[in-house]
Amino acid sequence: VIDYVKEKYGEECVTQIITFNRLSSKAVIRDVARVLKIPIPTVNSITKYIPSKFGKVFSIERALKEVPELKWVSTSKEPEIQELIKHAKVLEGMNRNASKHAAGVVITPGDVSDYVPLANAVSQNDIVTQYNMKDIEQAGLLKMDFLGLRTLTIIRDTLSLIKKNHNVEIDIDEIPLDDEESYKLFAKGQTTGIFQFESPPMREYLRKLNPTSLSDLAAMNALYRPGPMEFIDEFIDRKYGRKQVKYLHPILEDILKETYGIIVYQEQVIQIANKIGGMSLAEADILRRAMGKKDLLAMKEQKAKFIDGADAKGISKKIAEEIFAAIDKFANYGFNKSHAVAYSYIAYQTAYLKAHYTSEFLAANLTNEFENIDKVSSFLEDCRRLKIEVLPPDVNDASVNFDVTDGRIRFGMIAIKNVGKHAVEEIIKARKKLERNFSSIFDFCVNVDTRLVNKRTLEGLVTAGAFDSVDTNRAGLYNAVERALEFGGKMQHSVFSNGDSLFGGIEDLEITEPELKDIKSWSEKERLGKEREAVGFYISGHPLHKYDVEYNSFANFHIGKDENIDEEEVVKVCGVITGVRAKIDKAGNKMAFFTIDDFSGSCECIMFSKIFANDGEYVEEEESVLVVGKLESSGDAVKIHVNKLLPLDKAREELSKSVKIIINKDVVSPDKISLLKPILDKNKGNTPVFLSLGINGSRGSLYSLKEFRVKVSENLIKEVITLLGDGSLRLNS
């Protein structure tokens, strides 16, 4: 876009704007600590607890005051800590260095240097204004903000995959705006990956609204922000006629009809001031800005103008004052309509792609978000829900980015740690040259350039499952990495020494390979744990999958779904423990910090020494557990203060007060129902059993099976699910 503007207006008339990077609390503490020679672990014990909110890092003062883990810093008697904080507070917020603003561009009528002084920001070729963005505005120059939007890249990548897989070329700007399937996605709240419409509360509102037009989406986009959010339910009720649409004056109907009598957009405020108050559009915009800034003096002047203008149109002072009060209330919240429509249009485009080319759309999202673990978890959960298979990476079907084959998503190798783009390109090149699949890890190492595909790369590929098509024993392959590289290196050296042109390439040689050692396969827990280490999340499964019943029965909080649960409310989370860090508290007792990871996201847990004394034995890497605790909001993140922790196997036995078996009579045959009795007989115990019988998915009548009491075990759950299907058993705690 910047190149386009330079070409259109002339390079000498366009330049980017300088920006100054300031010392944030974290940065200044690190810099001062470096000068004072304070050990890095001490510095990290402070900076890692300084949170951010809405992208802004807390100040030192605020962090010391509000974060419990930092109380010790403000009360510390250690001279080095006192000196660190004293100097850091003075330097905090000062300019650290100058750089080029990512989005700000100034366009002038002539040569930029005739209007503002220029400077070199980063290099001799990087020319920027010496004035920052605020000074540029005050100088009366045209400042443009060009903001990059990842969603546009996702759309482009999706279109590229569609062209490759379906040989269909879609002009995204020409898609129909009345596509039923696209609006169904919004109405069902299935908006994972849909720009601006992903949050759980937004999904709930979409289900209520059942949008059927771009206008509905734009209004929801504008209303879903602090302030106007309280009018969303009113908006929906008016749309469906549950509440009457009222206008303070008939003139308002033309202006507010689209939004059912509710002021939603800034443009509506301007139109009302123009049509009711007789103001020019320029005067109306001055009124809007005065209201937004709560400039009382300017508002008083503008109100008098508005009422006089209304009077000239025959509108009573009482009605005019009511209308003025209404627009005053909304002016501070009103959203720019063109902005809302533009964002909603992009959202609609993403929904269209998801509705019609789901695998390609989700693959493009995974490619662009692979470094964001929580987002990847959310997309993988969406794939699971939509029954889209996600295949592990494969050296015989290698791709840099996430790809789609026959509707299935192939994992992109770029997401594997220590496997860079050049290594993947080398694998693709070698496989293409061979014109066959790699037959073993030794065959692989003979044919790839081991300068690009080194030991760490190969280990990452093995643990991520990229050699599963060659051999499924990852433990044996991992054990063979060094031998395979050594063998490959020797073979390549031998060929090059003898002259490639005389004897042909490596692919023409008959090679006797070493054999893999007989190594015991990793357990599922080990395999998935190493998989997570290699890519940051699980690919071929999830340790929680075997606990689906417990997850759906016990958990009342799902991390990535951000439910509206108040702080201090007790939550139950089912997840997998990762990143365990044991500590000794001031009293000399052991405590722990760890991450809990469920299907939809992850968050930090804090287990203080009193709880650790009882439940600390269960705090182990890759352990599937139930965490009971209180939520604490820390900036943008959520933490859980653990009150109780149990392995899910133990929780199943201890917490299950009854078992509910759910049967839909229209789906499950009488023959299958008759097979339930032997299963219950075989798993006798002390837990009562209830039967829910429904038809067509409706909530069924509940019956107590008094003759049966069962032992709640993995075996019972497995047998019932196998017989009756997913969702047929629930544990009541």
C-alpha cells in the first residue's frame, strides 16, 4: 500500500513517520539491572509477573501495588533491589530509541522536506519525518494510517489452497452477499476464525440475533463494545418485534429505521444534528466531537444551536432537548459506520470461505497462527468438532505450510521447532528428485543435504510424527537419529569422492542400510508429550480425549472459551499439566506453578504450600487432572489459585455421585438397549444409575434403575460409549 501511494503521489511527497520507543516497566528493569550487575534469575523473578492489559504493560508502580507475587519487591530490604526500583521508576517512560512507525504515512502537496524536517530512522535509506504523528497533525498535514490485517493474508492463502485443490479461482470481492450457508455459521455461533466475531459472548449474541444481512453484522460489530453493549438485547428484541420501535420524532425514522430506532453509528448522530437541528454537516461533526470529548462549554454552545435549529423546523423545545440528550448519550459510544461495514464485510468473506471451503480456510488459519498456541488449540478443536482430520507432518508428503489433501489438513512443517523453511524445501526437493517415497530414516539421510537437515531438525521431525509413514516406532527412530545422519554423510561423501558424473547419483546406488534397534515404543502419554515439546501442542491426539466423559461432566470452565465467570468464583477445569516449576516459599515450604492445558487453551495455575502438602504428589508433567480453584485476572491472562487437584482417574471414582445413561430412542435400537444390562451387571459397585430416554434429540424422561449400582471405571465408560455412542454417558458430581 505504501509503494502504491508513493507511485501515485510521487516518492518525494510521501514518507513514513518517526516513532519513539519508550522504556516500558519490563524493559527499564532489565536495562537498569544489567548496569547494576543484578543476576538474570532475580530480574526474571520480577519481570515475568508484570502483566499487560489491552496490550499495555503495567507501570512499575501499578504492578507493585496490584500483583501479589511482586509484594516482596516493594517491601524488600536488599540494597540492590531498592536501587533497581528507584532508578527504574525515574527512567520508566523515557524515549529509548527512534524508529519508523509501522503504519503512519504523511502525504504532502509537494516535496516533504519543504514542510517538515526529515531524519534517518534505522538506516541511510530509511527516511522519516522528525515530527511524530501528533506533531504532524498539528502542522496541518495529511497523516494516513495503513494498518496490516492478518485476516487479509488468511483470505489470500485460503484462495490459493482452493485454486490448488479444486482448480477454482474465486474473486473474493464478487461473492454473493446473500449466501445462506455463510449466515448460518453466524447464526449457529460457529465463528472460530471469523474476523471480529470469535469471542464467546459475541457468539451468544449472534445465536440470539440470527443475522440475515450484512447490515445485521455491521450493527452487531458496532454494538459489541463497552457502552452500547447494553443495547444489544434491545436491538434483537426490536428486530423480531418483541419490543416496539419508537421514534421521538417522525424525521428520525428515515435515519434510525435500519437500526430499529437505536443510535448505533456516528453518522446517525451527524444526520440527526443536520435534519433535526438544522446544522451543516461540518457543524454536526463539531457537535459529535464535542460530545465524544465531553467538552461541556462546546456542548452548551452546540445545544443552543441545535434547539434553535429544531425550533425553526417547528419541533418543540421539549422534544428537541430529549433528542439532544439521546444523541449525547450515544455520541460517546457511536461507532463509525463505514468502519463497521468494512470490518463486517471482511468477516462475511471469511465466513463464506469457512462455509464452502472449510478445510482450506482452517489450514490457512493454522499457517498464519501457528506461533499462537491458544489459537492453534482452538482451531484444532474446531477441526475435531467439524470432523476434519488433521494429519501429522510427513516427510513423504512434505509442505512448508499447512496443506489440504482430500479434505484432510496436512500439518505444516514450519510449525515444528528446529525445522526451518530451508530444511523443508530441501526435503521436498530430495523427494521430488527421488521420484519415490523415502523408505526409511537411513534412506532419508542418504538423500537430503544434512547440512540443512541436521540432528536437531531430524529429532524434531521424528517426535512430531513426520516419519510415521516410514515407521511408527518413534522411539526406535529417535534412537537411530545419530546413526542415520552418520550413515547418510558417509554415503554422500563416498559418491562425491568417486565422482557423481561417472557413477550416477545416490538415487541409482543399491545401498545396504543398518537396521533399527529393537527399542520399546513410547507410551501414548510419552508420545503425545514429546509431540507437544516439538510443536507446542498435540497433533495426533490429546491426552484428554480418553477423558471426554469426565471433561464434559466435571468441568465448568473451559480456558480458551473465556466464559463469563466472576473472579473469586470456584471453577473446575479438566486439563493436562505442563511446564511444572517447583519453588520454595519464604517459610521454606514447597509450592508449585504449572500450566493447565485443555482442548481450547491454557492458563497458569498457582498451588501454594498448604495445598501442595496434600495434592503436590499429583503435579507431574503430562498428568490429566481436575483442578478446583479460584480465578484471578492478571492483565489479559487468567490464573487459577488451586484449592484442590486430583488425577482424572481418581476424580472419576471419588466425585461421581451417580451415572446418567442417555438414550435417544429414534437412534438407538431396542436390541442395543437390551445389551446394556450385561454391561451394568459386569461393572457392579456402589454408584446409582439413571436412564434418560428421549426422542428426536429432545430432553428425555429420567428413570432410576434401582436394581443396578455400578463401579465408575474406565471400563464401564468405554463399554457404554462403544454400545450407545458419544455423549451417551454422564457423571453427576
